[in-house]
Amino acid sequence: MGIKMSVGFNWFKSYKIHIHKGTTMFDYDDSDIEYIGGGSTSYSGYNIGLVQDLIEKYSGKRISIIQGKWLESEDQDLHLIDPKAMTEICQRILDGSEVDNVNMRSRIEWFKKLSDQGYYLSYDYAY
């Protein structure tokens, strides 16, 4: 049986990147991200693709995919969409009918609600 992969979805008020540089032979470099003030869940990659395509169509942006192991510095730009901007993007999507054609209205409404409350949104890969 193969590894099943899903995509994690995170909402948070802030974050802290942790970088550890190994200093001995068996002390390896490591990095991770700590999301502060929020929560997380996971979705299928297919549904994430539908949502990302809508967001990109209406804004030219995509929700950032952040993988802790890929981070290189504590001040790395994560290309997050500001919550106020995300609220506006979601409203533009909800004003159209395309969101209903792909059955993602409830997801976009939830993303808008989170953004209205000042949360940043991101994805990550979970195995």
C-alpha cells in the first residue's frame, strides 16, 4: 500500500519560523513553522486545486503552500495574502456563479469568514 497524501489547511493570526543549524556530525539542519492563534484541517488535493484556481482567476494570486522543512530563514517571505485582501477576493468569487459550478461556495464562504476575522490562510503537505 502506498503513502496517501492530503493537503493541510491552516488559518492563523501570526507565525514563527524556527531554524536550527546543525553544529556537529549528527546534529542536522532543521526548520519548521509554528502557527499562532488559529487551527488546521486537511482536504483532498483535488478540492484544493478547485479553490486555488478560483482564487487565482479572481486575483492573480494563490494561497501559499508552506512546508516547514523547505524554510531557509526566520524572516523568509511566505507570500501570504493579507486577510483584508483575501476577504475582497472571496467576495468577488462569491458574487459570481462559477463557484457554484465547482461546488465550492461553502468553502469560499468559510475562507471569507476566517479572513473577515483577521486570519491568514495557508496550505501544507501532510503525509
